[in-house]
Amino acid sequence: MKYLLALLALIFSLAPATAAPAELAKAQKKIPMKASAWELNGNKAAFITHLGVPTLHIDDVGQDATGSNIITIKDLAFANGTIEYDAALADNTRFTSIHFRRKNAANSEHLYLRANAVDDPNVNSAVQYAAVLNGVNIWDLSNEYQSNATLRADGWNHIKLVVRDGQLLAYINDMTRPALYVPMMDGDWTSGSVGFDGNVYLANITVTPDATPGLAAGKGIDPVHNDARYLRNWQVTTPLDLPRGTEPTALPEEGTAWSAISAERLGMVNLSRKFGATPRGRRRMVWLKTTITAKEALQRQLDFGFSDEVYVYLNGKPLYVDKNLFGTPGMKTPRGRCSIENSRISLPLSAGENELLIGLTNFFFGWGIVARLDDGGGLLY
């Protein structure tokens, strides 16, 4: 996060002036706290007065944030601009989310607060950006897009989002310093609706199109852009079911169909984007492969992140088997997310071409890998 904030300082210095305040005030839209302004989509909601302010109370009834169980503002298409609102937590709030540029029920940009961060101002998971892609909330592929914030259990929390092209600034209570900067959001669309989920009280919602203070046009800079050690180019099979409690019994056969897939921001190979959600109760598996060519036999280390279970082979020989299952005693650092911090593997490379083959399962939220060599010298990949 410190690296991202350093990038943000650079972008602040490059950002052009926005429209005059009077023009922006004229364009600002205040969202009424009445049913006629909202699509409730069958969700539990009530328009009340809370803490002396007209309020919308929504209740997720304990459901996860999937992108489908949300209420949306009517007749609002949002692309670039600023969204501000107040949120008051309920006694049983777990998360409270805003979805923006919501393309449909399966695809939205998504930022949320974790209520368990109240009174814990330095826990690095109070606020998180995690896109919903093809029906998957990829929070566990987005560890670098979370940060700390000072959340209030009582009273209003003021949230401000500034969105421009591929970038996001999120301010939580402190309007002088962003709590979170996202240089490269994951959505590959540019506009959509705005909606909310969680068990929360919402008030004072405003949307100001094209007000993007502090952000230059375009995407930001990928923090690992300059790092040539990442394995970015892979081939992948189509997913097949692998029943729970079983293990793969054979490697891919001759004639198996493969397609190319490349790493995205932060070196992440995002299988959720390509293959969408694994149906609830099922477990799917793919194989990925890449070739590392060495001038001579040598030993390298591979920093490796994965979600959910992994089977690694080098030149046809088993090398590493592991699981990264959130909420279990064996989940990897950091707390079951797919991260370059998950594990380190020794790679005994032979002179010439070496095939790195990885079997990867999915049954829980995001699906992906990230892989980085300790040294790319003397190698082609």
C-alpha cells in the first residue's frame, strides 16, 4: 500500500485541474431517500429517519456480496466522477459495499468496508476494492487493494470515491488523505449503475459526474511493471470438474487443447475473468503450463501465490502440493488470499527447456495464480 501511495503522489502531480466548483455543483445530483428513486430488486429496505437524517436502511440478511443482491439508484449511469455518502453501521453489520459502473448482476466495480475493523485503525483490511467479474467477487485475488481506515461504530462514516478511467481514490472519514488508491481497476467496461449492499444505514448520497480531483486520465502504473521476474505468459486448459475429496490422477494427455492466458495487474493470472464462477457445491480444475529455458542447469526459487489448491510439476515430476483455503488453520499468509507471499518453491532447472505445469482447483471465490522468480538472469520465459 505504501508503494501505491507513492504512485498516487506522482499522479497527483500530473493531474490536470478539474472543472470549476460552480460547474460541478450545478452537475451534482443528490439522490432522494424515497422509494421512487431506487430499484430495490426484492431486497429488504426501508426509508426512515436515522440520527435525524432521511435515510435508506438496507439489510443483506447475512448474504455475501455477490453483485446480484444489491439495491441500485434509478436512472443513473456513472462513468467518471465523485460519489459521496454517509454510512452508519448496524449492530450486526459485517460488510457494507458500494458497487459502481455496475454493468449487470455479474460485473461491477466494488468497494467495501469491514465492520470488524472498528476501533482497529491500523488493521490493513478495513477497506477493500474487489471487482465482481463474471459472477465472482475476487476479493481473495485483490490483497494489495485493501488498506486501513478509521471506522466509527456510532454515528455516520463519510465515504468519498473519486473515479477516473482505470483509477480509484477512496476516502473514509478523513477527506484530506485517501485511505485507498487503486491504479488499475479490474473492470474492462467504462460505465454502469451505482448500488449498495450490506446491513447499513445510508444517507446524503451525491453523485458529481466528471469531478475527478487528484487523478490524471487513463490507468495508473502497475507497481510490478518494472519487475521482469514475473512469469506472465501461460497456456491453460478448459476447466473440468474434480469432485470434492478427490485428487487429480493423471497429467494432461497428448492432444489436450490449450489456450493462451497472460498475467494482469500485479502479475496475477486471473482465471475468474476467463472462466467465471464455479457453481456452488462444485470443484473445478485447470492445468496451466509455461516453459523456462535455462542456459545451464541451475537452481532458482519461485515465490508463488494460488487459490485454491495446487499441484506443481517440473519436467513431468511432482514438485509441490498445497492448499490455500480461507478460514482453515493451514491458510496461507496473508489470511488465505492469493498473494506472492503464499509460498516459496525451489526449482531445479535443467539446461535447455523446462516445463512448469500447475494443476489448480477452484470452489471458493477468486481463481488465480501469481509467480515470480528470485532471479531471471540466464533464463528465457
